[in-house]
Amino acid sequence: MEFNKSRSGTVTIDEFEAMLGRLEVPAERRYITELFKKLDANKSGTIEFCSFFTHSS
């Protein structure tokens, strides 16, 4: 999990933003925050990796 620097199995908003940047997805922070909130199903402030892949498939 290259984007999950803490190896916690979850992704923080900063890790999510870094991942999008690394994938060359241009987006303003406000849009990243909005998308992050939609993917954060349990409102924990992190995205669980399994949740992320469930939403993206």
C-alpha cells in the first residue's frame, strides 16, 4: 500500500490527496474533501481500503 504511509489499512485525507496527485488527477482541495467525505462511509475521518475499492468498482 504505497499510498497508506502509516500502513493502518485506512487512508487519511492527506494520503488521499497525495494519491490523487501521484495519479495526476488534478483537483482542488475542496473537491477532494467533498469526495473524501462521500467515501468515508462511517464518518471516521479515514477511508478503509476495502471501502475505497468497493466504491470504485
